[in-house]
Amino acid sequence: MKGFWFFTVLVVFLFCNSASAKLSHYHPQYDSARKLLSVEDDANWASLMYKKLKIPRTFQSPGKDFLGEVSLHDVRLDPNSLHWIAQQTNLEYLLLLDVDSLVWSFRKTAGLPTPGNPYGGWEAPDVELRGHFVGHYMSATAQMWASTHNDTLREKMTAVASILFECQNKMGTGYHSAFPTELFDRVEALIPVWAPNYTIHKILAGLWDQYTFAGNNQALKMSIWMVDYFHNRIKNVIKEFSIERHFQSLNEESDGMNDVLYRLFSITKDPKHLLLAHLFDKPCFLGLLAVQGNDITGFHANTHIPVVIGAQKRYEVIGDELSKAIGMYFLDIINTSHSYATGGTSSGEFWYRF
Ligand SMILES: *[C@@H]1O[C@H](CO)[C@@H](O)[C@H](O)[C@H]1NC(C)=O
Ligand SMILES: *[C@@H]1O[C@H](CO)[C@@H](O)[C@H](O)[C@H]1NC(C)=O
Ligand SMILES: *[C@@H]1O[C@H](CO)[C@@H](O)[C@H](O)[C@H]1NC(C)=O
């Protein structure tokens, strides 16, 4: 564990857009830290990376010391309340959405027939973020179903999930998205793309919610297959180029990939999932918080809040105390110097100095 954070601190200022201007020297230790990561053994790279990084084999989850969450399945709103009306509005909105329109670009990408019409806006067939709304839809419907047990909604969300499964199967590699893999080729070549890992996070989180709130086991299998695909791609980037190349790509918004991967690891216990989660623990930001640098000014709040939530998940899943300290320190900064009277923390999505 310590090794990981040692490494993290070394690279802390290297890879964030907003921090890179502050860098004047490459720390010589950095190259040896990198060597630890260029493991030759293909099959075992995950477990080798562990050993080198001295992450203990048995994880101590703080599990039972947390407040227990009340399941959404056990909570119902009073039909005479404003909250119920709001929930009902949300339910009716979700029921309005059309299955064929939602999955249109997924079918197109998989080379399947595309009945119906695609949605517009950020879901339009030529927008690089397409598909992210479908991830949100799967999360929203899963939680709404758990909160209402409205079976009309369940049928719809299950239909969406099973069409997505057809699309993933048709593509046959595990890759699963409403845009082609070419966008990831561009990410890896450091050519600007509009946040494809952000969209992948939304889809993974949606599948996770379908699995946890609605018991859809196929959704879990789909996400494991997806993660295998991305694991291989990221491994290739690191082997072919370097770990810093991977961290450079983290400058693009990748949202709570660490969070969803720690969740996945908590069930699968697959070291690959843990390793991949670590690789999304954005060092230039979490490292800054780890050394208690009170300087989040200039960072994009939307990108980095999910990364800190992922750090908190790391603590909850593997009991890593430093991750807990990071989350608490972050909240202190927000609470003491980065909050507006409205309760918000950012302006135009960014943190500013006052
Ligand atoms: C689901 O909710 C909608 C909107 O309130 C309602 O019309 C429909 O009958 C509900 N479906 C079921 C199965 O209860
Ligand atoms: C995004 O995903 C690709 C998978 O092809 C990976 O190579 C890249 O490093 C990822 N990184 C980020 C943070 O976007
Ligand atoms: C935030 O700051 C206020 C006032 O300084 C304090 O009373 C409160 O406990 C703090 N909350 C957290 C979550 O730290």
C-alpha cells in the first residue's frame, strides 16, 4: 500500500493539466517507480504489480463499522407528500423514454438493425458522448424500480439491458458502447476525444445498479466482460508506452471509474479489477490531497469529485486508511474554503480561489 502512495506522491504534480505548469524537474526515483510497473509476464501482470507495490494479500474491509444503508426496497414515500409527487414525475418521465431510441446508437455500433429514431442532444448519433444517457437511464430506472416496484418500468429497463447484451455479444470482444472503439484509439494516441471513459463509467455504473437494485445477473456478467476488454487495452498502453502515458490520458474526464471498479472488485475479488481501480485513482489529484495540499483551485469539480468518491470506496472495500484520510481532508477543504452560500462548491464546474 505504502509503495503505491510513494509512487503516487512522486508523480503527483506530473499529470494534471492544471498542475503541470508547476513542474520543473523529473524526480529520478520516478523512473525506477515506473520500472516496477513494466512487467513482462503477461498473464500475471496484475499480481506482480501487487507484489512490487507491497499491497497486502489479505484485505481488511472496515465493513461492519459503517452505518448500515437502508435498502430502497424498504422505503416508500407518503403519497400525500411533495416528495412522492416529485418521485412520480420522475417515474412518468422514465416511462416516457423509448427503448428503441435509447439503444439506437448501441445497435448501430454493433452492426444490428436500428428500428425507431435516435434521440438528439448529447445522445445524437454524431456526438462523442452518446450512450452516457443510457447509463444514467439504467441507474435511474434501477433505483426507481427499487423505490416503487413499478413493473411497467421494470419491463422497459430489462428490455434495454437485454438489447445491450445482444449488442455486446454481436461485437464479441467485451467492448460495449454506443460509439466505436476508434474513439479509444484516439484517447490512447493522446488525440482529443470527448471523454469516452466518462461514458464507459456511466454504462458500468448503470449495469452495476441493474445488478444490485434489480438482481439482473446478466448485467454483472456484461460489466465483467467489458472490464476485461478495457483491462487489456490499458495494459497494452502501459506496456507499449508507459504508465505516465496512461496517467496522461486521465486528464480527460473519466469520472468514477475507480469507484465502480472497487465495487466490482468487492464482489469478484479478481485482482485485475483491483489493479484497474487503482489505475483510475488519479495520482495527480488524490496524491495532492494525500500530502494535504490545499490547492484544488483550477481543477474541474465534476471530474474530480467522483475520483474522491472512488477513494472513499477504496477505503470501504480494502480498508486503506490513507484513502479515508484523503476523503476527509477533501471534505474539510470543501467545507472550509470552497463552499458557496447556495451549498454548491464549484462555479461553471470549476473550483476557484476566494
Ligand atoms: C407504473 O406507473 C405508471 C405511472 O404511474 C402507471 O400508469 C402504471 O400502471 C404503473 N405500472 C404498474 C405495473 O403498476
Ligand atoms: C480510457 O480507456 C482507454 C481504453 O482504451 C485507456 O487506454 C485509457 O488509458 C483510459 N484512460 C482514461 C483515463 O481516459
Ligand atoms: C463544516 O464547517 C462547519 C462550520 O465551520 C462545522 O460546524 C461543520 O461541522 C463542518 N462540517 C463538516 C462535515 O466537516
